[in-house]
Amino acid sequence: GYNPEGAIKWIEELEIIFEAMGCTEENKAILGTYVLREEANVWWKNVKLRIGVEGVVILWEIFKREFL
């Protein structure tokens, strides 16, 4: 289920990793979606269908907006 505090903590933890790795905005979204599991992964597939157009890059800020 959705846990607002847990979601914010998860985002913050990922952003620490992104900074250490020197990720681009595109790579942040790719890595962020890679670590999604179970219901969150199903949620993301539905979001991509709703906002994504084939070939359009979804950046981290878009992912965060949708996630939070």
C-alpha cells in the first residue's frame, strides 16, 4: 500500500545513491524504476502507459512527481 513517509524516505535514499554515482536525470529514472518491486512495479507500468510516449524519455523529476 501507499505509505507517504516511506515514499519520501525511499526517494531520499535513492537520491543519495544517485549523487554518489553521478547519475544523469535519465539514469536516475532508469535506476529508480529498476528497484521497484511488486505493486510498485505494476503502478509504474501503468504510469508509463498514461504519460509515456514511445521514444520519449521520462526524467527523474517526472518520476518523482508521479510517485509522490
